[in-house]
Amino acid sequence: MNEAANWVRVARAGDIPAGEMQAVEAGGKQIALFHTEDGGWHATANVCTHAFALLTDGWLEGTQIECPLHAARFDVCTGKALAPPAEEDLARYPVRLEGDAVLIGLPG
């Protein structure tokens, strides 16, 4: 995403421990915010591409999220669908930290 992105504050970094995730809303979009065990921050669409289910109701293991409905899995770093029944990748959003603020970049 280019610098024309609209950066939106969605969380405090200190509120989401490594290995955890949180559902956030920004720009009218449901977004899953992931703080992976390696300290990375990632954001994807929070709705599974196979059937309506919130991914943040699922299970995060390393850098993979498993959908709670039909066990589809996605890579939270790339958004790539890793296991059926999902075939479509997730939308991704850039994440940056400013102090303790977590910001997500939305299309400008």
C-alpha cells in the first residue's frame, strides 16, 4: 500500500499480547489484528472467504488462523488460503506502530 493510505488507530499495542488477536473495525470494515508470537503485527479481513464466520473466533497458531466454522486456514502474514474449504485469499492491510498505538492502513 502506498503513502496515500489513510492510517487509522485501532488498538493499543500493550493490550494485545504476542500470540493473540483482536477484532477491530476501521473504515466500516471488519478487520482481524494479529500480534504473532515472533512480535510481528498483521491485519486481514476478519470474515472467512468461504462462509461468514469471524476469524477472531477461531484459533491462532504461529502465523496461521483457523476458521471456527469449517476449519479453513489462512496465513496471517500474506492472507493466503492454506486449507479447504477456503480457496480465496483474505484481504490484507498494512500495520504500523507509533509508540503504543497500532495503526492500520486503509486504501486512500
